Amino acid sequence: MRSMFYILSALTVIGLAFWAYRQNYQTQAAIAEVRQLHRDIGLAHERLGILRAEWAYLNRPDRLRDLTELNFDRLGLLPLMPEAFGRVDRINYPIPALSPITDPIEVSSQQGAEFP
């Protein structure tokens, strides 16, 4: 009985060692994946910063003004003037169409009439 206990204990220790070995490698793989994701996120933030800087550079008012002057005839652009903008209270909104009455209700004009 004692030898059976020793054999079961040894098999349990070997099984636990194998499980711990696998868990260690799975943990190391997960840590490596997280590090790679952090690197990818850092590179994406860096690219985003570069794209924002390029967007700001391309949208400089002096550059856009020069482009509009160069392409004025082709695009038919007009300079922005305060008179070009309207007021909200001067907008004519369309009147919504009324839906047709499909099931009319008769109304009695007699006062005090009882309902059946």
C-alpha cells in the first residue's frame, strides 16, 4: 500500500511539473504577445502624430489661400464675405403634407346626446 502511495505521489508530482511547465510557456507567450501589442500601439500613436502634423501643415491658411487663388477660375470659388451667409429665421421650410383621412369619425352636434 505504501509503494502504491509513493507511485501515485510521484505521478502526481510529474503531472504537476508538466502542467507548470506548460503554464510557464503559455505565460511567456502571452507576455511576448502583449509586448508586441504595446509596440504596435506605440507605432500607431507615432504614425497618428505624424499624420496630424501633416494635416496641420497641409491646412495652413496661407497655403489654402494660394491654392484657391491658383484654382479660382477652374473651381468657381467665391471669397468668403459676411453677406454670403443667411440667417436662420429667413429660411423657408417646406410645409409638411397632411396625410389623407382614411377613417372619418362622425361628430354629433347635439348637446347632451347619449351614446349607445
